[in-house]
Amino acid sequence: MLRVFICGGSGYTGSELLRILANHEEVEIVGVTSEKSAGMSVKELFPAFHIYKTLKFENLNIENIKDRAHVYFLALPHGKSQQVAASLLEAGKKVIDLSADYRIKDAIIYEKWYKLSHSYPHLLKEAVYGLPEIYREKIKEANLIANPGCYPTSVILPLYPFLKRDLIIPDTIVIDSKSGTSGAGRKAEVTLSYCEVNEDFRAYNIAKHRHTPEIEQELSYAYGREITIEFTTHLLPVNRGILSTIYGKLNKKITTKQAIEILKEAYENEPFIKIMSGGEVPAIKYVKGTNYCYIGAIVNERTGRLILISAIDNLVKGASGQAVQNMNIMFGIDETKALRSLALMP
């Protein structure tokens, strides 16, 4: 039985880990932390989680937790994971970090966008970017996984095959992404309150969203040269889900059918990628509560642009589900374990 510890279990990504891992036959959750809810039982905070009736939240103390599990999920705020991850790695443990602390390989770029200094830049080289469809072989051998951001997952997966084939002019890439409010985390802010979000739709963090360097880093790896993108995010009046619409000028004439075939060929063996046929496009209701990424493609022959549309659940494939997928790969477990049957009813 694989012993699992969750650091930061009372937020949205932490509670999603609890939800998903409740269905995992090969896992035992041996501990969960929460600074705000320490001493409270998991069932008391999340009444639906009857399976965890004896599990209690505790304070995060490395000395008290470092010998209790095989793998540690860090569902902590940006900046908080740095030391925790470093200490657990030193103790010989495997770590899956859901924050941004180890995603960006250049500490200077991380510090510029997150306004935080990085105390462990040497670990950035060791960290493996946890996008299984691209880095599966590296994930198998990794001790530290930098779990991708939600927006980057929805953007990198559709674009990657076309940039690898040099089919898109990089400077023409425009990304228009929309997310449900859970993407902002489980916190009390006026701008995220019901009356502010309901019956509204707005753009935010224009030209300065912190996922920008993460997307540019991974797309640059795919293309083989540095890429700069235009990336705009929007807040949807829904709980969960991301829909990304991506535009790029083609440098070779292809049809919609050919674009779809390129995607199908790239992801034909991927259990959680669904390519839509016949010019159909996805919606967030298709992926709610699941670890799937749906991708549609249409070529606008009039403008010579490729239009890609993707949908994921920001809390599952965009966070906790992908983290469990990474854990399964790291430990040689069927990577679909506890993930295939997940779904939330409308």
C-alpha cells in the first residue's frame, strides 16, 4: 500500500486530492495538514467525505511528518512549497508540488512574475514538469514533480503537436482563456463573491498573468526557439472548468481534417486526451469533475489561421487529477487508477 501525505488539504486542490484518492485502491492517506483547520476532522470540514472519519487536519511540521509517507502532495500557496519540498527531498521522499515554485526553470523569471525570491534554485533543474503526455519517461524517474498550472495545461496540450512540426508562426499565437472561480483558490475576496461573479464575465490580469512564463517556457521547448505569446484570461460565473481558444497563423496550408489528424496522431495512446472530430469543439460541461482534456481544431481557410479549443476541469486535469496521474506514473501504477470514472453530474 502506497502511503500518501497531503500538505494543505483544506483548499480546493487539497480537497480534490481527498476526493480522487478516496477511490484509489492502492493508496492510504496517512496524514493531511491545514494551518486554519488543524485539530478538525476532515469529515467535519467536508461532510461528504465519510471515508475519512478518523483523519484529522494537523499543523505542518516537517520533523513530525517526514517519515510517515512514501509521497507528499504539496497543495500549498506559491512560495510556501519551496522549503517544504527541499526538506522532504533531503529526507529521501518523493514530492508532487501543485504550486508554481518549481515549474519555472529560471529563478530570475520566477522572481519577476511571482514577486518571490527562490531559496532553492539548484532544485529547479531536478524538478520534472508534470505533464504526462509530454514528459512521461522523465516523470517515471523523478523525485520532484512540478505539477503544471491549470491554464498552461489547457494551452500546451493543443499547441504542442503543431509547434513540434513547425506549422504555426509563433509570433502570431493569441490565447484567450476562461476559468471558473475555483481557479482563484478557496478564499474570501469581494471580487470572487457570488454577487460580484454571478451574471458577469470579465477579463483579468491582462498582459501580466503569472502563468505566462510557464506557457512560454514549455512552448519554447516544443518549438526549439524562444516564443512570446499574447495571453488573456477571463473569469467565468461557474464553479469549475477552463475553456481556452487559441489562434495561430499557419505557415503551411492544411485543412481542418489534417489538423485533427495531427492531434489524433500525437495523442492516439493518451488515456485522458479526447480529440473531437469533424470540426466539433468542446465545452466545459464535457470535462466537469474529470481528468480529461478535450481538444477541437478548425482551420479558417479564409484567414489562414488555426483555431484550437480545449476544455479541462481546472481542479482535476488542471491540478489534483494530474497530480494523481503523476503519482501513478512515478510508482509504476496504472496511470488511470482512480481517474477514469471520475465525473460530477450537472
